Amino acid sequence: MIALLDAPFEPAEALKRFEADAVGAGAIVSFSGHVRPQAASGPVTSLYLQAHSPLTERGIEAAADTARERWPLTSLAILHRTGKMAPGEAIVFVATASAHRRAAFEAADYLMDYLKTEAVFWKKETGPRGEAWIEPRGEDYADRRRWG
Amino acid sequence: MAAFLYFGRLMDVAGGHREARTLPASVRDTMSLRAWLDEVHAAPGVFSDPAVRFAINDEIVADAGELADTDEIAVMPPVGGG
């Protein structure tokens, strides 16, 4: 399941649904990313995520296809928020299922590196000092390059 | 008229998310578009920055992708979610 969501969601419930879909898999890996209350520039009161449909969805679908070709996955889920979020809220949920753990770990890691650096989103942090658009860090691009 | 969609920090540069503009006859590819956008938005170097990419009618194009005055042109700074 791949979806962009414009309202809060619970990663724990998403995982429960994924486990039901992935029944029979020997390994299930999940990751959830959350809005940090603190950035390098100071406290964060909200985070805004902008997407551009259908480019955003199409890009995520293509990354999911690459993951399915590269690893023997039996199920895969990607949920990604758009709109305004408060600190602590989930931004992203990625889950992968496979017969064995290595494929599930690596595919989830690969998908997160895609989402951080290539997925068609723009992020704006708001805090007491005002608003700032955030672009990927050097480490994010270095992580992405690990996959060739 | 071409429909422009600006994203991320480029919305602040352009003064909004969406605008319609008539492309001059001299602007028919993304390279000439970059120089023209720098000029119309009085933002030297901002749109000429190769980190800024364009999607024409929902397809990401490399320089110097062709343009028509009827296109929807998405103007996109570096992307990243998660």
C-alpha cells in the first residue's frame, strides 16, 4: 500500500494492518519518522510538507518497484504525510516483508533514502524565529549513494 | 499563456504558488526559461541554479527541454521528504 495522507495517522495501527497483510512472511521491518521538536536552528512548532501530484506518487511507486526488483519482498507499505504537522506527529511510515530479515531491512533502508533525497516533497519548518524551507543534508545524499 | 507552479522556497521568490505568464518567443526551452525567470522575478542566479528543476506537463525534463506557451511548468527546488 502506498498513500499520501493529509491528516495525522498512527504508525502502530499502520503496522498492525501491514502485519495482517504480510501474514506468512518470516521477517517484517518497519520504520516511522516523526517531526522533531528541535532543529539546528532552534525549536520547531510545526512542519509543513508540500507535494506535487501526480509526480510525487509516481516517483514513490517507481522506487517501490525498484525495491521489489532488488529484494524478494512479499509486501511493502509506504505512507507519507503532506500538509501541516506538529512535533511528535508521524511524517512517514515504511514497512517491508520478506522470507528473511536481510531483504526486509535493506529494502526499508533503501526506500527511506529515496524518500529523504528524491521523493517530490518540500519541507518548511516554523519556529519562534520564523519559517525556513529545509532541503536534504549532505549526509542524506551520501546515504542515498550507498545504493548505486 | 503558460501556467507556472512554484514549489518550496521558490514560492517565496515568485510571490506565490501559481501564476500565468505569456512566454516571449525567445523562451522555448528550459535554458532560456531559466534566464528569463531570473529576470522577471528580479532574482539573479536563482532559477539559473542547476539544482532547480522543471516538470513540463507533469514530466520532469532535463535541460534544454522544449517548451510551448500552453504548457504547465512546475518550477522545483531540491526535493526531499521523510
